[in-house]
Amino acid sequence: MATVLISERVNKNNKSFVVYFRDPLSGKRKYYKTFKMRKDAAAEAARLRVMLDGREYAELAKIQKRHTPLTFNEVADLCRKEWDRRVATGELSSVTGEDYKIALRQLCRTFGDNLLMDITREMILEYRAQVAMDLSVITSNRRLFIFKQVLKRAYAESAVVEDVAAPINYLSEKKHERNKYLKPEKLDELLKACCKTKAKHYLVSMILLGAEHGCSKQEVLDLKWKDIDFDTDTIRFFRTKNGMERTMWLMPRTKYALLHWKKHVEYARHRRKIVPKDDSWVYGHLDGTPRSNFRSAWEKVRLLAGLKGFHFHDLRHTFASNLLTSGGDLKDVKVLLGHRDIRSTDRYAHLSGLRKQDRQVKLAGHYGQWMPSSENKGGLSDFGT
């Protein structure tokens, strides 16, 4: 007798009953139909057994045509190809595409062999909570975003009856926003540590782009020489994340470091007789291929500088925080960081008052110099009891 199974799904508001069967030709379990009532599922399962026992495969294929059961891994491969195509056409940055694939690999380790139609909303919610607890809310939201992309593609491929990930909300990141930043003297220590490594030729300018211009890692890696005008001291950035473009004055230290890196690359290519395939990338390899990351070099410098838990993206916070404490306001931060919404800048509001520190220092000098002391004479006793 043919093997036909009924699986009960329990969602938040209702139940459903899914009918599966074992394909007589391949021996694999396949999805058949989903029902709201058990009695309907049982009746259809009985009819399906008769069809399979009677070898009515043509009729079964006709019914099955509406849905194509696929595993998470199979749809993940389709997503990877789509992201690679978008990277090739410039719709997606290479860094963002790589980040998507890293998150997807993590999801495949957990859900790879599962049929997508077997994945329930509860399974996704449980996974979201587990990642948030083990790693962070931000990582959890990133993986949920990729999960949504896979389920959306699965629905388009008729691999699922409904997209169970679509209505799931992201967790609030407000309490988990990173606000670490370096004061000028600590930034100098980081740059000095950088000069002790082999990566000093390019990493110094990368760090300064982050700290003095508020660049993200993606903006640094996407930078091209045509975006920099050393004659007018201007530099242009484009954020793929929100489509914002901004042009800034090139800070003196950053300009010096970029010119040093440019000269070093030209010298190294000449000495090794390397003709680059593409010399437009600021941080391309000697053969001209774009650099995809600099994680190991950054980690080494961070450890040398004693900055535990400090991320490259924290240099962007360093820029914003020092801009405020040196006299700028939140509107300056919004424009120079390339935020579309002032709400993205609100995390720095607590620092905005520090820009008036120099005025308070002058006020302190304006007042008298007498200070209460613990001595009886001229001390606290002068105030009476």
C-alpha cells in the first residue's frame, strides 16, 4: 500500500493539516495538499492512496503541478545566483552581497535540508529569539531579513502555499545600538598601532576615512579614485544602503594617507611589473581586483591598540561624536553621515550639549576662585550651620 502521511500544523490562531506522500518512483517524501479540517485531509489522503496504488501517476502530476516542494538549500541557491547577478549589474554592492551570503550560510546550517513548506512561523520565531539571545538582536534581525528573502523567493517558485515569514516583525534595536567612539588621543593610539603592522600602507587611510569622514566599511571598499579630487580637496561617497550621496572636504591627514597609499601601490606594481586589470579601485589588490574585506588586518590593529570589542563601524560613531563635541550640531551629523531621517541621528543627542563646553570653561574663569574646604578657617564653617 502507498505511504501517505498527515501532519498537523499548529499556528498562533488556527490549525492546518498537511498531506504528504512517498513518491513511488524516487522514494522521496513529497508535499500534496493542505487542509483546514482533519476530516478533509483524511478523505483526500484515502483518495491519494487509491491513486498511487492504481498507478494513476498522470492524474497525480496534474494535481501536483501547482506546487513544487523545494528544500531551504535549493531556494538558497536561487537567492545566491540572484544576488550575484545584482552585484554584477551594480544594483547591489559586493560587500552587501557577501554579507547576505554569510547570513544565508548560517541559516542553511540550521534549515538547509528542511522542505520549505514544513517550516512554520513558530520555528522562525524560535530561531529569531535564540540568535538574539546567543549573539545579538542586530544579528537576529539580519538573519530574519535573509530568511524573508528565501521565503519570498520560495513563494514565487510555488514551493510554499504561503509566506509565513512575511508578517514576522524585526526586534527593536534601540536598546542595542552601539555608541562606542574614540576621543582624539585614543584615535592617535590606534593609528600608531597601525603603523606597526604590514597593513599600515592602506589601513591608516581606511581608519581615517572612518574617523574623519564617517565612512562605513562598505563605503571604504567601494571608493574609487575618480571619487577623490586632490586638487580641490573633495571626496564623494555613495551609501548603497540608503541611496544617499555626499561630498565632503578632504581632511588633511586623510589626504596625506591616501596619497601615500596611492604612491605605494604605483611603486609596488612597477617593481613587480604588474599590469592591473582595473586600477580604478582605491583599495583594490595589486592585480586590480577589488578588495572584499580587511577583517584580519583590522583585528590585529585593534588588539595592538587594546580596543576590546571595538568594531570598524564604531569609527563612524567616532566621527559623529567628535563632530558634536567640537561644535557641530545634530543637523551637521545627519548631513555629513548621509542619514535620510533625523531619527537615525538621535542616538547622538546626548552628546550635543558638549559642544558648548568651551563656553562653560570661560564661564568658570569668570567666576571667583574661592572653594570651600574641610578646614574650619575659610572653609565650610563659613556657611554656618
